[in-house]
Amino acid sequence: MTEGRPLAARLPRALRSLLAPFARNVLKYLVLRDPSIRSQHFGTEQMANLAAQFLETNEIRGSYLEFGVYRGSTFAQFYRAFRRHRLDVPMFGFDSFQGLPSAGDADADPGFRRYAEGSFACSEAELRTELGRRRVPADAYTLIAGFYEDSLSPALYERPGLSPAAIVFLDCFYARSTRAALRFITPTLQDGTVLMCNSYFRFKAHPDHGERGALAEWCRQHPTIGLTEYAKFGTTGIAFIAHLTAATR
Ligand SMILES: C[S@@+](CC[C@H](N)C(=O)[O-])C[C@H]1O[C@@H](n2cnc3c(N)ncnc32)[C@H](O)[C@@H]1O
């Protein structure tokens, strides 16, 4: 019934209907940096926000387990995302605090970019300082030191809050390290665990190398665990959702 109304009376509504979507998009994309933007700017920070939203929407409870913490940039982004969504998520970081081990097996192939042993070294004390600087309080997280082949013992499953896992973030490059991390997290998975591989498309995205190779091997060994592809992020990252009984892949 707007046709019969004078133009002056219709103008505010017409203006509003023009401006409202514009304002909504400014808020969504520029202020909130909404994760629905799919572009090269969809980085780890947006992924952290999306994963937190996924937990909230699906009422998934559990821990955050990060394998390869380095200086804590991703760790802090997840802490902030959990805070933003008012999620109480116990956080665990696993790292040698001596950097990368040497590349082994197929990952030592000189056809791919290689890193020197010890690259990305950051001591536990440095990391704690860095996390403090990024306003992550010390009582919000637990750090487990050591190379995964030695440090990931079954005794860790007893740590309060560690299991089940709501989010697993793998960022340790090599297949051997990823294999050890995947072996460890297997009993902590639940339907809906978000499993992220930050270096999935390294090694030129080759299906037999690095995180991608280790994940494919692990999937073959665990046919009852299904993975649904959820999102790609950053330059080399991918996120899956785990299912304990589905054959989805
Ligand atoms: C690329 S950095 C991780 C970056 C980090 N996620 C961030 O947000 O900046 C890789 C980390 O994995 C750790 N790492 C790699 N292989 C490991 C292993 N086998 N055992 C323990 N730590 C390992 C390294 O010490 C290093 O801190």
C-alpha cells in the first residue's frame, strides 16, 4: 500500500531498504570480518572464528589440541575466537620447543621445499611470554613439551579436559610428526571434532607427502572414521569434520 503515499513519506523507507543491506555488509565483512568471505584473506583467524561458530551451532564440547605451536599466533587466535563465542575450551599445545626435526622418509625428497632441522624453534619460556603479550592468560592453557614420538604418551589422556577433542589443529609439516599426532588424537575424537591441517597443501599438495600423506594413510587405517571436508583456509590449510561411524570421505 505504499503506492498511494506521497514521495516524502516513502523516502525514508526506500532509503532504508537501500542502505540497510549496505550497512549490514559493511558490518559483516569489514567490522566483524565474517568468515563467509571466501578469498585469500580467509586466513587462520577467520578459520578460528568459523570453527568456534561450528562448535557453538552444533553444541560440541571438548578441548583444543594444537600440534606445532611455535610462537603461539594461531593458539592466540583460537583463544580469542573461543572468548568471542563464550566457549569454555581447555587448550593444549604440543611442541618440541626445539623446532622441526629432520625431514625423514618421503619428506626428505629434494624435489620439495625443505627446512633445516631446528627451524621454527621457540623455547617454552619464549612462547609463554609471547602468549602473555597476546593476552592469553597462563591458566587458559597447558603446554606439553617434547618431540611427539616421545611425548605423546597414553598417560596424557588422563589430563583433565583433554578428551574429547572439539578441535585438533595440526601444524607440524612432516608426515612422521603428523602420523604421531594422529595416532595420539584418534581416541579423543568425537562426532563433530574439527580436524585442521594447516600444512596440508605444502609439498606441492602431493598426496603422498607431509600432512596430506599422513592423513590419507591414517584414513586407510581407520575405515570407520569419516571426514567431511569443511573449509580451506590460508595458503595451505584445510579443515575436516570427523564422524566416528560414517564412511564419508
Ligand atoms: C610452522 S610451526 C607452527 C606454527 C604455529 N602453528 C603458528 O601458529 O604460528 C611448526 C611447529 O611444529 C613443531 N614441531 C614440528 N614437528 C614436531 C615434532 N615431531 N614434535 C614436536 N614438535 C614439532 C615445531 O617445533 C614448530 O614449533
